[in-house]
Amino acid sequence: MVITLSPAHVHLCQRHQLWTRSARDVPLGTLPEVVEAQRRLDQLARRHRQTGRALDLARKVVEDWSASGMPIDLGKEWTDRLERVEAVAVSKNISAEDRHHLAAFPEIVVLTHLILNPPTAAPDPKELYLATTAELSRRFARIYTAVGIQDPLYRRFCLYRDRAFRESQVT
């Protein structure tokens, strides 16, 4: 066992193509989209200091989507990735939560990008929400069935950004 300290945004070893964010390293030979997502995340981290926070927020939104009903249908991609992950023998030794995080990682990275680079500078959370859902629909080529203020994207990101914007205006 080798213990390494890596930045919050690094989830895999590019050189060996192994997912390193679980109890066991998972080979990513059958998941090139996960490797590509890590490359995009590395680029984001070079440009933004808050990548770790944005990544954590995106992960929480995606987890909430899974738990409360998906406003955008990504189930097919996640199921396909989960099947490819579970076909690797070592995956039996990692938690279901880690397998699901791995399966949703490319979408988490897309959402992280939108959190760091919102599609609009409008301070109004409703405008931000509509612009973000439209951009997610475009990027995933699926309709985002907006559920309004109950959507984790709205509650966790848009309202949070609105509070942060108002606080920055006061100081």
C-alpha cells in the first residue's frame, strides 16, 4: 500500500490510468470518458483556486439528483459505466458510494465547470438557474426538466451564489 497526498481535484493517476479515490485503485481502461474528465478538471484547477470547493458542490448536487429523481436523464450513461466498473474484479472491494462517484464523475466535472464559469453573470438566482439548466441541456444533449426551487442545483448552487453575491456587495 502506498499512501499519497494529492490535491482535491485529482481522482486518478493519469500515467497508470487508475482511479485512486477509493480503498482500492480501479483500472480505467474501459472508462476513457473518466480519464478525459480528469484532464478537463486539471485544466480547470490551473485556472481556478476554488476547484476543490466547486467539485465538492457539484458532487453533492449530483448525489442529490440521484436520491431525489433526475431532472436530466443520465441514468443510461451511469448504468453503462457502473457495469464496466463492476466488470473489473477489484471493484468488488470498493464501496457502492465510490463506484457511483466514479460512474458519475464526467457529469460532476461538467457541473464543476459550470459552477466555476457560470453561463451568466446575472445575480438573480432564477436567471442563473435557467441559464445553467439550459447549458446542461446543451452539453448533455437532453432536456433538463427543471423542477424549480426543489432542484438541488437551485438550492445548493444558485441560492448559495446569490447569498455570496449579496455578501460581497455589503463588504
